[in-house]
Amino acid sequence: AKNEKILRLLLLAGGLVLTARLSAEFLERHQMSSEDNEDHAFDTSSLRHLK
């Protein structure tokens, strides 16, 4: 029974680490894409302003 608990804890810890890594990568990509979107939005708004 004790071994089962330890194994479950290890699996849980591994899952948390994996999730943290994936979310970190996702956040980095998301930040990059959002920055691009901001630039794009700025370009379109300035173009509208010129029109």
C-alpha cells in the first residue's frame, strides 16, 4: 500500500513538472504572438487614421 502511494506521488509530481514546462512554453509562444498582434493592430489603426 505504501509503495502505491509513493508511485502515485511520483506520477503526480512528474505530471506537475510536465504541465509546468508545457504551460511555460505555451505562455512564451502566446506572449510572442500577442506582441505580433499588437503591432498588427497598431498598423491597422494608423492606416484607418490616415484614411
